[in-house]
Amino acid sequence: MKLKQTVGLTAIAASLFLAGCGGETASTGGSSAPVENVPEKVNGEDPVKIKVIRKIGGDDHTAQFLAGAQKEGESLGFEVDTFTANGDSAKFHDAINQGLTQDYDGFIISHGDDAATVTEVQKLVDAGKSVVTFDSNEELKSVEGVTLTSQDDEALATLALDQLIEDTNGEADIAYLWVDGFPPMVRRNAVYEQKLSENPGIQEVDRFGVAAADTTVQTQNAVQAMLKKYPEGELDAIFATWDAFAIGAARALQEAGRDDVKIYGIDVSNADLQEIQDPESPWQYTAAVDPSLIGAIDMRILAKKIAGEETPQEYALEASLISKEDLQKADGAVNMESLSDVVEGWGQSDEFTEEWMTTLKEHHAK
């Protein structure tokens, strides 16, 4: 794992569908007697209460992130409520402000990309709440005690782009699928611009990007239009900085019968793995971090904060490159559960796991 720590204590994904315009789930943790050798603040008759609030939604990545956080929290005996605003900024901020008036001990805030998030997180901290954020506004570094987590976006972009450059011998006309305005996208774009400046044979001929409830559909339509402008021999590859983009592009290419264009993407989900394993799919590689593991590690960091232990200001999870070739060599279909059989170390990390957490998990597993 890659740890980025600076002075003090203290990303986007998307593409299938969670039911409803906004989704909220609640777990029911029971009270229990104190457990020996566990910090007092996370150890008592009344369970620790956590709220996980995510701005984006409607996709497999979101579902797995929330499930990972909830599973980890419940294994520690915490009560965990989750909410996704499905991209609705007003609902997202309303959920944070409501949480401020409720009896939660800690919050995980995901994809809070605007200035209002910084203001609201400051209010949570001032009220004595512990906060961990994921892929959120970099200005949150100014809020003392908050940890900013992210995927290692620089590594994600580097892995995918380096593979594209290698496969094309540094000579390719490409389309770029990217959207501005989100911290992880800004970091990925910085790598993209650097790689193009270092490899003049890689030429961007077109681009598209929008973050919406129907990103995949809009991307599919946009790529269909691109293909009419660039017949065979005039477009070699597509770099998709988000799996919602990659899925849309793959559908457009397959519908057009264009097997001359290859996709290099970022992020992974069960739907993505199914697409990549399709022999007819143009999606060749995707760089990713296990979203369930992100949720679990965010929960561990939050647990340490509530327990009064030191935590880093920033933490980035290590990225992996997943190839179509390796997936097709596997014995049977590969999903998020079995991906660790193909990608070494996938979904596994003991980062921020303390002995008292193991004790709590053993106690609540009884």
C-alpha cells in the first residue's frame, strides 16, 4: 500500500443502477458489554454509530464501496447507516447537514467535490464528530483531524497509459474520455497531459466527458458519433478515465463492428469484468482499486479516530492493472470475488488493522 502523510492529522467512479433516486440503508447494531483490551471510546454498551454519505451513485462501484464500509463497521460492532445521493448535490449536502443534528460518532464522506463540503465537514468536526473522506475536495486538508483517502489516481492513469503506449509502440491516434471538476479526474488528467508531452506519437483526435445519471448512455452516443468521423485506420485507441465511459465506448464499438479500436480504462466492477471477458469486447486493460477494500479501509481509519488514535492526513490505495488476456486465461468466469485469483493481492490489506479491532471482530462474530 502507498501511504501519503503530511503535516497534521487528518476521487468519481460510476455506471449501473441502485434503486431509487437516492438510497439509504441502515444496520442494526446491538448493545454489548465492554470487551477487554479495547479502547474505551469504541467499547461500551451503546454501539458506535457511523454514517456513510456518498454523492455519486447508481453504479456497481458505489454499491461495493458502501458494502465494504458497512461490512467492516458491523464486524466491529458498529451501527452503520449508508446513503447515496445518486449525483444530486442538494440531497448530498442535506444528508450531511441532517447528520450534524443526529447522534452519529463518525462520518465517511465520499465524492464531496465542492466548497460546501469543506464548510460542512468543518461543522461536523467542530461538533466533535470524526470524519474520513474519499475522493473529495483537496481543501479538506485545511480541516484539522480529517483524513483524505483516494485511489492512487496517478498510478491508475500511469498503468493504463503506459500499457497503451507500449501496445501501440508510441504511435496512435486516440480519443480521450474524461470529465473535469472532480479531484481524481484532475489527478488523472495531469498524468495524461504529461504522457502526451513525453510521447508525441500519441495524438488526441477527439474527446468527450460528462458526469450524469446516464453517463454510459451519453458516452455510447458520443463515441458512435466519433466513429463516423474516424473510419478504420484513423482511430487506434480510447483512453477512458472512468468505467462508466469505458462501458459506453465498448457498446458503441461493438455495435459499429469496429474491432480496430482498443479501450484502456480505469476502475472495475462485476459489470466491467463481464464486459472485458467478452471475446468480442474491445476493452483490453483496466487499472483499478477494489472498491470494497476502499470502504473497509476508510472504516478502519475512522474507527482509529474515534478510539483517539493517530491517523494520517492522506492515504492513497495502491492500484493494479487488470488485463483481458489474464482474465481469459482464468479457469471460468472471473468476478470481484474471484479477481484475487487473477490479480495478486487484490482486495487484501491489513492496513490500519489494530489488535483491538481483531479482538472486537472475534467478539462480535460469536
